[in-house]
Amino acid sequence: MTKRRAAVLCAVAAIGAVAWYACAGVSATASGVAISTCRASQWCTVTASSDVTQTASQLAIGNVSAGTPLAITQVDTGQRQVGGQVLRGSLVGTCVWSQYQRDWSGPKGSASADCEPGLDTIEYVAQNGTAIWTLCYPRCFGGMPLRFDRRCGTHGRTFCYSHDCEEYANFYPWRPKAHPDDAIRSTHGHVLDVRYLARYANVNNGHPYYMVRDTGVFHGTGNWVFISGDACRLRVGPQGTYHSEPSHQ
């Protein structure tokens, strides 16, 4: 852990009304950590990192549904993010960072947790953590307008753009048995900002999956999602570091 991160990570203890303590790099574990709850309208995006850097800029790793509690074991005051253990839902037991502070309630209550969010990009991203795309016109993460399928509405085809482009809230990119989960919607002509290629392919069919941001979807309703590169006929731009770093807020 770097000196910078040690200076901003703080344990969160639940004592009475709950207090946030500055504690120079100490993690809260076992029991008595505070709980924050996802209060977005539908989904809160969670990340692998609280840092904003060119190579590990808050890599989104999935979503938790509204009402999901997070047992807070770390606080990054610099990025104003909390990290800890998911207590319910598809990602239960996973160690994550919140992405947007406004999506989470103030900490209260207490729970047991033994979890320290990591920063290892390689754990989530393919090609030794370097398969991150940027510098694609017109957006810094890479715009991918989908092509209209003229066969839409015929022979049972319900997808008008590509042949099977569905968006999923979760994919478990850190697991060898990665697979799409929590289907959200079909994509209809939305521009998708490509963030990264998941380290593992879909265990069911070997298809590569990408984390993308759907620009046609409002914040809090699942705008950071996973899609199949094959099903969506994805064509990404040049691989590399970000042209501009995204804000955590």
C-alpha cells in the first residue's frame, strides 16, 4: 500500500450513531463495521478501485441492486468512496468499492465483514490488465454505434441492432467461470463507451465480454453493463491508456 493510500483509507466503526474515523490505513474487520445501502433508483455500480489513474481508473466490475447493503471496511477520503463487502444479491460476499458517493446512504448500524478491496487491474481485465480502450471518436472511452439489422421483426427476430445484443448488470470478470447474470435490456441503437475486455470469456460459450457504458441510459438504472463482443459485433478502437480520466462523481 502506498503512503498516499495509507493516508486516505480509514476504518469505519459502528458505535452508537456511527462515526467516521480518520485512522491512517487501518482496515475494519470481523464485527462492528458500519453499513451503507445502495439508494439509486435501480442499480449502483461497484468498482475494483477507488483510485483515478491512467491504468486503473475505477474499473467497474458490476452492479448491485437498489437496497443492497455494503459492510464498510475502508474509506478513501481523497476519492470520497467507501469499500467493503456486499451483503446481499448476486455479488454477495464480493469485496468492492462504491463508484458514486451520492448513490449510497450514510453509514449506520453494524455488521460483520472481513474484506479489503483490492487494486489489481490484472484480476479483472484481459491481456495482463492492459485491454482497456480509449481515444476512439467521438468519446474518450470509445463510441460504438450499433448497426441496424434490416431483418428486425421478421422470422422471430426481436433485436433490431445486431442479432443478440443484450446488456447484463454482472459478469463476474474475475472468475474463470465468468458468465452473464442479471439481464437488464436489449440495446437499441445506443452508443456504448467501451471500458475494458474482461479477463475471462463466457464459460458457457467462450465469447468475450466487455464492460461498457450505455450512453442512452440514465445514471442509477444500470448504465455500466456487460455485453457479448460476439453478439453485439463489437469493434473497439485502439487499446491504451485513457485520454482523460473520468470523474468519480
